[in-house]
Amino acid sequence: MGIAAPVVKSNAQNSWARIPSRHIYYYRSSQHNDRWILSFAFIFESSDPVQFAYCIPYTYGQLQSWLSELDARKYPFFHRDLLAHTVQKRRVDLITIDGSPDTFQGSKKMVFLTARVHPGETPSSHVMHGIIEFLVSKDDRAQKLRKVYCFKIIPMLNPDGVYLGNYRFLSQTVSFLFLIFRCSLMGYDLNRMWRSPSDWAHPSIFAVKNLLTQYDNNPQAQTVIYVDLHAHSQKPNCFLYGNVSMTATTSRQLWLPHLLAELSEDYSLEFTQFNTDVEKAGTGRRTMGDLLSCLCYTLEVSFFSYRHVDSSGNGIQHCTPYLQYKYEALGEAFSRALLNFYEADCGLRDVSLERPFKTFLPARAQKSLKKQARKVIQTVMMK
Ligand SMILES: [Zn+2]
């Protein structure tokens, strides 16, 4: 899959760079209970400070100053609201991008996007940055997107966790668990709290769930898609996870993955999956998929690299490390895929599907789908 390479930045550099894979070594250490150890070689060329990170950082402060900068540009189609405060009183921002805000006549389609529920997954913020920058741009396709969709975006679902440098869990250390497990950090995984979020312990999830259900129940709005952005530490490339539902039109569920694969060399149809995994119950995608009438996905992007076949036509596969610009480019490609999705929805574009829906299901999901189908048939026969 390509080696998991940390990133480095010195004062002399403007951007983060990956440490070359030839300078990285992974080995199991018997002195550390046979755990994997990462070591790497780096030459310090001056006494200037140098920063190293697991992946390219994206902080709460960075988001706040960028949103203020966007606000200062005074776009008529851009609005920044305070959706909620976190437990530690940080802002949970709600961004609305809508080129014609007065046209709530039932014709406006809504797209909901969220990111960074897992605070360590910084690539999701870079992709979201690329999405928002494209949506507010002068590009013809961005202007069309603003006309046909109303975007509701929550760029950071877990500001406390991001600020405190947590990886997956909420900032609030639960002291008794801390003592029991002697763990330095133990809190909530906010992406398992969607089924019954508490307004005091999980205020961002509580507020976003309410917002989504309110719009879904509004007859003047038509929610089309909800996507929650994440980062993956084990698989390369980017890919979507979707839900398995007997009621959804399955081929329509495949449009977005295929449209994104057409536009982005790093998108992987191979890793795209529709599942019903028990361990994913309580996530935004699964919970909102059960509650909303729209398509719900998780977009995953690798922390490290993507595999792709080069354009020479001889089938040679390359493994390219992800850099910031590539995450942002994925954000642009994702936005353009949404426009193509709109055109497909209106019958203006055909989507060529590479494989049938069932090939995107893991074996256990295929079984569960068969079970559901049997139940439906039995119910119909009993009537
Ligand atoms: Zn995640």
C-alpha cells in the first residue's frame, strides 16, 4: 500500500513535505512487547526549529482564521453561523453556501457535509478546505453548483478534540475510566453517539442531528445527499462507504462513487463499499441513513498515499504520497462530482456503472440483504 510516511516542515519551508520512504524504517521491537516501531533518518541543515507530524496538521485556530477571512470577503452566497458551543465553549460553525437563498420553493436541493468528528483525521479538513474554496470560487461549475444546491457544511464536528490534540476520542477525560485503564486519554468517540446524542455531552452531534432532521422534514427543502468526511490509517486512496437499504434505489447509490472515480485518479472503486457492519452502528452515516430520506455516505481518504495506474497505457501502478494540494484537489473533484450527480438526477447525464451493486457489498452484507428480501417476500405473501 505504500509506506506510512510522517510529514516534516522547517521554518524555511512554506509547506509540509513527506519524509521519503527510503529514509523510513519499521520493525518489531522485542523490548516493546513486539510492537511496531517507526524510525526515520533526517538531516537538520540548520539550528532552526523543525516540526514533524503524523499527517499534515489542520488546527481549530487555522479553521477559525480562515472562516473569518472568508466572512471578510463578503460573498452574498456565503453565511457563517454559530450552530452550537462545544463542552469547552468552542465554536461549532455552520457554513451555508447558497447562490439563491430566497428560492425555497421545493426546487432547491440540499447537500449536507460534515468533517473532523475524529479530531486526529486532519486529511478530512484539507479535503473540506478544498470543497469550500471551490464552492465560493468564480469557476463556472462552482457558480452552477451554488445555483442548483444549498450547501450546509459543518467543517469541524469536534473542535475540543482538535484543539487538545486528541486522536479519536472527545476531549473530556472520564476520570474513573482513566484510573481503571491507566490510560492517558479516554472519552467519547463522537462518531458512535449519533443514535442518542446528549445536548450537554455531545452538543455538536445533538445540534447537527436536529438540523438534518429538521431540513429532511421540511416540505420546501429536498435533502439529496449527506456526506461525513474521514481519514483512513490503513487503506490507501480515497473511497466512499454507503449503506445497504432495501428501499434505496441501489444503482443511484453508485452514481457518486463512479462520478468521483471519473474525476479523481486517487478515487478507488475497489475499496468502495456498502455495508451494515454492527461496529459502525451509531455513526453519522448509519444513523442518519436510517432517519433521512437521502443518500448518506462516509468519504474516507488515506493519511498517507494513493495507488494509481500511470497514463502510459502499460498498466504500471504508482504509489504517490498525499500532499496538501492533493487533498484540496480531491475536495474540488468531489464538488464537481456533485454537479455531475445533479445532472444525472435531472436525466442530463448517463452514469456508466462499472459493476453491479451487489459486488460492492461485503459477504455479510449480502447475507443480510438476502434475509431482508426474504422477509419482504414473506410479508407480501401473508397479506
Ligand atoms: Zn474517522
